[in-house]
Amino acid sequence: MRQTLVLFKFVVLLSSLIACSSYAVGANAPDENREAQNWLLRIQVAAKKVNYSGTFVYQQGSQVRTSRITHILDGKNEIEKLEILDGKPREYIRNNDEIVCYVPESKTLLVEIKGAQDVFPAILASNGTDVTVYYDVRRGESVRVAGFDSFALILEPKDNLRYGYRLWAEKSTGLLLRAQTMNENNVVVEQIAFTQLEIGNINRNRVKPSFSNTNGWHVEHSVMMPIATPGWSVKNVPPGFKLVRELKRVVSDVSAQDIPANTNTSTSASVSQRELTQLVFTDGLAAISVFIEPGSRSKTEGSMQQGAMNITGKRQGDFWLTIVGEVPATAIKQVANSIEFKTR
């Protein structure tokens, strides 16, 4: 489940825009900075407080995928349904911090507890106060997106360790409508946008699972626990990136062929579990994760890029490290080369 969520989040989930129609590019920097910070907060709040349902398209490199998301705030409870519309059917139901993934072809439920929402159109946890330190912010061209008028903002990085962004949000609610990630050549390497959207009165039945009878489905739990990581440290993260989470994840590897379609008990599945430590760093817009696990599995060191996502795997002593981030390869290499483990 983590890999699929990475695919749809982690794309840029960010937005900051300008509130007043009298805003001008020539405004003084402090006012511009305050506007950017205010809009980051507004976008973050809108994704959690506004009721909406829509179809969005996510483009990562040459891959294009379509999903539908429905979000309802019911009192203090957030309920969200994410449906993967391309390829094999997948459906995610989030009730506050609990996410259940429905995998119908193998009759499997994957359950995970997450501490924060990080799926489009949300943003990473940030109050925006540091954004203008590391990005030049200016207003972009406002356009209609999915039938809604938007405000636009362009964030250009001040170094080569992060990407730039073009962001559009709905004028009245602040809901993120479209986000593009730009590389050092100002080329779009990743984008996500609503193509159809309803805001406001959303029927609660639309966040119910499509699979009404899951009796006999295999249930797998992905356990995440906040921990300290004694001995492990990253000495050289890009400026502005801060450690925001330290987690232990117990991941169950279950393949479809291991689970008979007519199984009625979880004991029929062949399940292997492995324990990962995860360190998460963010500058408020992008995130870098370092995954640490025992190095007993046979793996090949190397790097790859998928859209805006750069990934490096390397062996360090008795451990295998995977460094993943929505940042340029230069930043991932810098992080990978500065990871240290010291025994007491």
C-alpha cells in the first residue's frame, strides 16, 4: 500500500496563492512573503475542512494515471475515499488516521495507520514560514481549472537542491486544483490536476467502500510506530529540510498468487514480514525519506528517477538504505553520502 500512496501523493501536494485581486508583482517582499505563507496555510486547511469530490490526473514522466477522490468532514471526523481508475482496481478508505486499501483480485484488505494526510490535494505539514527563505515567490497566470477560477503562484528555488513549482488553487475555498513540478531547466517533470470537481454538498454515501461484503478477505496490517533512532544520523540534508518523523514500519509482503481467491482464512496466505526504520525530512513543500533495514536481502546498489521522484539504494555495513525524495538527484546523493551509524 505504501508504494501506491507514494505514487499519488507525493507528487507535489503544495500550493500557495495570492488572496487579494489588487496584488501586484511589484509588491514589496515582506508583503509577498506573508501572502505566500498565508496561502500555504489556507491550502492545507482547505484539503481537510472542505467537502469535495473529483477526478484527477497524475502525470509522472511518461506515465499518466487517473483517480477519483471524495472527502467529507463529518463533525470532527475526516472520511476520504480514493479510487484508482486505471489498471487493476484499488480503493482506499481513510477514516481520520486509519487507511484501508481494498485489493479485490486477491480479496485482501491492507490496513495502515498514518499520522498525517499527504494525498492530493493536501500539502505536507508546514506553516509556510520558511518557504520564502528557500524559494522566490511570485504570482503566476491565473486560469480556470476543472471549471473553477483559480489564483496562481510560482515558486522558484534559490539552490539546485529542490524543484520549482507552479500552483493553482480555487479562489473562494483555497482548494488545490493543479500543481506542477519543474526541474532546473524549467521543464514539467510531474503534475497533478483535477479534471472534474464538485465542492460543497457531497453525499456521505460516496465515501463508502464499493465492496460491501468482505467476509473471508485476508487482512494485513502495516504497523507504524514513532521511535527514536539511536545511532543513525544524516549529517548533510539540504538547507531548510528538517527531521519531522522517525518511524518503525513492519511491512508484510503478500503476493496475489499466495492468496487463493476463495480463501476464508488469513492462514492460507504466505506472508513475509520485514521491519524498516524511516526518517522523514521536509522543507514544507518536498519530502525526503531514508528507509533503513537489515541488509540480508540480495539487492543491487544504484539510482533511478521516476518523474520528480529520485531514488537511491545502497548498502552500508550490515544495513540496506533506500533514499527517496521529490528533489533533484543532487540532493538525494548529498543525503545518501552523509548517513552515519555509530554504535555506542
